[in-house]
Amino acid sequence: MSSIRNRISHLKSSLNISRIWGLIKTAAAKWLYISLILIILENLLFFSSLYLMKLLIDVVAAAQLHSQEAHKEIITYVILSGLAGVLYFVSRSFSAYSTEVLSTRVGEYLNTKVHEKAVNLQLSFYESPSYYDILKRAIEAGADKPGLIITTLIEMLKNCLSLVAVASVLLLINWVLLPIIALFILPTLVIRLKYSKKLNELRIAQTPLERKSNYFSNLITTDTAAKEIRTYSLGNYLQQKLSIIRLALVKEKLFLNLKRTQLEVFSTTLSYIGVFFCIGFIALKAVTGETSTGDITLFLVAFPQAFTLLQHIAGGLSSVYQNSIYINSAFELLELENTIEHRANETPIPTGNDVSIRLSNVRFTYPHADKETLSGINLSIPSSKIVALVGLNGAGKSTLIKLLCRLYDPSEGQILYGGTDIRSFDPQAYRKQVGVVFQDFNKYSFTAGDNIFFGNIHEPFNEDRVKDAAHKSGAAAFIETFPASYETTMGRVFEDGEEVSIGQWQKLALARCFYSDARFLIFDEASSALDAVSEKELFNTFRERIGNRGAIIISHRRSAILHADYIYVLSQGEIIEEGTDEQLMQRNGAYANLFNEQVEERQVQ
């Protein structure tokens, strides 16, 4: 009994009907009620049509030859049956349409909620493999699973109501018939539910492998790695890797489906034995005169329908169970919570001209990591000053940028903006104060104007500011050569796009940063893809380009940081040196060694 109770409890939690019902009501309440009304009407008309047919058959069976009264009754029942049939067909058509509208609206609603959640989750989720597993399952659920559940639930409701109509007729013939059918169909339902659970467990277990399969597929079919794949002849190798993964995924699914099919063959055979048992039972009753001709005729119509309806209900319950598990993945995503939250009484952003950013004894360890990435960082970024961060790869510079942008909060210590801990501000309001050119900047296949406008979408598009930002970054030089100028789509992803080099993309990223209203600008290797002339022009007039804003420059090139007012040198998550370029070179420490090696390398070349 305990095992049965556990299975029922698991079935209820997996189906999660109350939450799915709430989702449907929230997404499309009006269409839900329209669908329910049409379903009830459809089934009332179905029952009426069925019952009128029984009365017609009984009149025909009992009518005497040339009876005028029987003649009138037959015509009346034929008209009524025909009218009920036509109305049943009309209501069924509109019922199908309302179900389609309902399922589409709910599917789009859940899909929107999944993407809204994905947009609003903090960066730490996007640096966690387990999150991508949840996201993949949620996206799979969001597109069509809600629609399938609604369609199946409505079909089940129709089938249940139809079964009530058919069952009432069968009960009039003999009460034994329906329980016998149900008893023989029950094993099929149990088998389907059991293997739906097993398939879902397999799906969850295979999610990481499915993501790897998608990764290989994207490598092969998109432009991201197209050049390297062809240069190094990697195509066949990657395709073989993909085939091995797909074969492993399919093999396990097919094995489970084979076991399910074998058991279903056995249970379905049992069901048909039950059908013929009932046919034999009613045939013997006809011989003994316990059933009328109308009853026998009605049995031959209603009994196969009852059997089919019960099979559909069993299949529908299995389908709802399986798709509900997918929906639960979407609910799992929607339940994720950010650790960076809005506070009840958030402090307004300081508006003075002398606002600075200061890091006080900042330490940071990534979630699920054991080793500290930043240790006791103390630095200051004054307003209208240029500060440079220097260090070898892995020193912690990119992590420091994430903290400055409040994509993460420090594990210990404080980041102060105008003397106030940035955790006291609204996260979005604070992020508007910081513009960034990331080392791995994004390439948006939008127009050139849009690419720059993305630096500040909180205010209306300003064409003059867009052009000014483009001139400051050097992007105007190539944008204005295109026939459509700033209306030109960047990249060749879409039909009307123009080819853009990596250096030109970086200039667009720079322009996006210049376009922002941020008080502090961060440039993380922001000239790495620029040619020597463009880089020299950028940094020789860097102060004029940034105006009265503070700036943080991260670069491995001394030419990019020579004009910095102050420099911090990071190594293994700690600041090991600080000062001006002249002071640090005179000190002959890590900073001097780093750039002396660059000079020596150039001389050797």
C-alpha cells in the first residue's frame, strides 16, 4: 500500500494540474471559458444525436407496415437526428478553433515568461552549466508543451463527457459492460504512465549530452567557426563526433520505447479479449430475448465508441503526465531567484560632479569555486581621471570589471560610488553610470545606428549623438561609406547586411560606450582588434573623447595606458604595484618587467 501511495503522490506532483490550471487562467481566461462552454454544448449535442438514433431505430423496429403514425415519427426523428448532427459538427469545429487559440496563447505566454526570466537573471546563472540544463528543458517546454497539454486535457474532457453519454446508453443495455472494458484497459494506462516517468528521467539525465549535441550542431551549421572549420578541415571530424553523441542518445530512447511497446502489445491484446467477451455476452442476451433490436443496434454503435474513448482517455492521461513534466522544467526556471536584489528603500544615485568609485578591501570567490579570485583589492577611480589596470591573463581584471558593473557582488568588502555602497542603489540605476567595452564584445546584426543606440536605450534615439559617438570611436569612417549609412544592417547574417571586419565591430562597441550617459567608462582590451593607426588616434585624443567622465583602461599594450593618471598592477587577484607609468618604470618591478619584455620582443622581431 505504501508503494501505491508513493506512486499516486508522485503522479500528482508531476501532473501539477492546479499550477497548470492557474497558468491557463492567467494566460487566456476568456478563451478557457469559451472552450469549456463549447465542449459542453458539443457533448450535449452528441448525446442528443445518439439518443435520437436509438429512438429512431426502436420506432422502425416496432412499426407496423404502412403505419401513418410510424411514418410521421420516423420523419420527425430523422429531422431531429440530422439537425442534432449538423449542430454537433458546427459546435465541434468552433470548439477545435477555440482550443487552438487557447493553446497558442498559453504557449506564447509561457514562452514569453521563460525568456523574460532568462533576461532578468543575473550573470552568475550564465556561468553555471546546471543553469543551461534547466534553461534548455524550459525552452523545450515553453514552445509547444502547454498547447499539447491544453489540447490533450480538452480532448480528455470531451472524451470523458462523451463516455458519460455512451456509458449511460450501455448501462441501459447492461451495467456489466462498462466495468469490463475499464478493467481490461487499466493495464495499458499503468504501462504508459510508468514509461512516461522513465522517459522523463532519461531526458533529464541526457540534458547535458543533448546540449553538447546542440553545441556540435551549431559549430557545424553557423558562421561562428565556419572559417576555422574549413581552414583546418574539421568538418568531418566534428560531424563524426556529433553522430556518436546522437547515436548514444537515440539508442537509450529506442531501448525504453521497445520495452514499452512490448508491454503495450500484451495489454492491448488483453483489452481486445475484453471487447470480444462483451460482444459474446450481449449476443447471448439477445438470443434469450433480454435485449431489444434497438439495444443491439445501439450496442454495436456505442460499444466500440466506449472502448475507443477509454483508450483515448488512457492515452491522454499519459500524454498530459509526460508533457506536465516538461512544464515543470519551465516552472523550475521561473522559480530561480537572483541574489542581487532590489532593496525596499534604495538610495538615489549621487549627482555631484566629483563622484568617484572606490574599492575597499574587496574579496571575491565565484559561486561553486573554492579558490578566491580577488583578494583585498583597494583602489580608487576618481571622476574625470583615467585609471589603468595591468596584469597577465588570469590576474583577475575581468572579474574586477564584473564587480564594477555589479554583475556580481563582492564576497567581502565594499564598492563605494560617491561614498555609498553600490548595494544601496537600484541595480539598473547604478549600471547606467558605468559604460563598458567588453573584451568579448557582442556583434549585433542590427543597423549601425541601432548598434550605437544600444548604449542608452532608456532615452529616445538621438541621431546627432549617434553620429558624434561614431566619430569618437572611428566607426563613422566606414559607416558613412555604405549607401544606407547608419540604416545599414551590420554583418551578413541577414539578406540586406554588409560585411564588417572585427576591427570595425570593435569600433561599433566603442561608439556604443561613448553614446551612453555613463559617468565612468570601462575599456577592456578595447583596441585589441584595431589597426595601429586607429589605436594611436584613439588614445592620443582619449581625454577629449571621454569628456569629463572617469575611465578605466585594461590593456596589455603600454601605448594604450601611457596617458593614464594612475596605474594598478594585478597579479593572482592582488594589487602588487600602483603608481604612474614613470614611477612604475623607475621601480623596475613587475610592471617594468612586463613592458621591457615587450620592447625586447619587438627588437628581436
